[in-house]
Amino acid sequence: MKKILCVIAFFISGITNAHQAEETMKNTGGQINRLTNADMYFTLPRFIFSNTNTRIIVKFNNPDNYKLSANNHVLNFIVNGADQSVTFDEKGVGSFYYTFKGSNELQILLEDVNYTVQPEVISFWYIISSLAALLLFFGYRIILNIKKRKTPNMVVKRNTDTLIEDMPNFKSNLKVVRIKETVEEY
């Protein structure tokens, strides 16, 4: 009798364990895949200036990704520790702006996506200094031209001793013609 009770208990425990294993398989089977670096790529501009807004483009390899459609084409990225909401179009392309200030490192996180790059950032002072040098150069040229206009470059001496009296007066044969209105034909 003890053997029969042990077999029945073993059989019941096997059925309940199989039922629990089946439930866990159903739950994991419906799980949505997380986003990875292979799902999207980022594009930075060729020239990045410090203290100016830099447009960073995010593009999905598959524009029909389930995460995009489930979230109404809006995803929240973490850009250097700050939340950044990015809206994507139907082609899976979205963009956001970031300003490089102190450090040049850019780190973008979303689920399993980790994009870290340290681009070459051109200092904002290079722009200002080149414009200032250009303005100084043109200012110097303008001041130099004003000084040249005040002093004549060439002095012409006229000889008033000899006069040619046989020189005929010049008469122009040109006439002034006025045009009242031009009519264009198409």
C-alpha cells in the first residue's frame, strides 16, 4: 500500500511541476526582444563646434521595429545622464540636439543600446578669432584707403606758357533720346 501511495504522490508532483514549467515557457515566449546596437545606428556631423547645438541623427535598420510602433514612434534615450525624447518618422529616422561643453564624450543609452564616442570638437573660439581677424583686416584696409584719399598720389604740373590756338572746338553728334515705355510681347 505504501508503494501505491508513493507512486500516486510522485505522479501528482510530476504533473504539477510540468504545469509550472509550461507556464514559465509561455511567459518567456511572448517576451519582446530588447533593442541592441545592431538595431540602430547614429550619425554625427563632420564638424562639431563647442557650445553650439549639434544635430545627432538616429536611424533604425528596420523602420517597422516593434518598439517604435508600440511607443508611437517616440523613444526616450539617456544622453550623458539626461533624458532625451526622440520622435521618429515612418522611415525610422529621428534626431535630437546636443551641446558639447566641457567634455567631448557622448554616451547614448537605451535598453541594451550603448553608443559611446569621443568626437573631435572644434573650439568655439576658433570661429570667433577667425572672424575677428577678418574684421580687423578689412578695417585696416578701409582706414588705409581713407588716408590715401586725403593725400594725392601724383602731382601734375601744367605748362600754361604754350597755348595752341589752332585747336578746333569739339562738337558732339550724339542726340538724347527718351524712351517712354517698353512693351514686352509674349
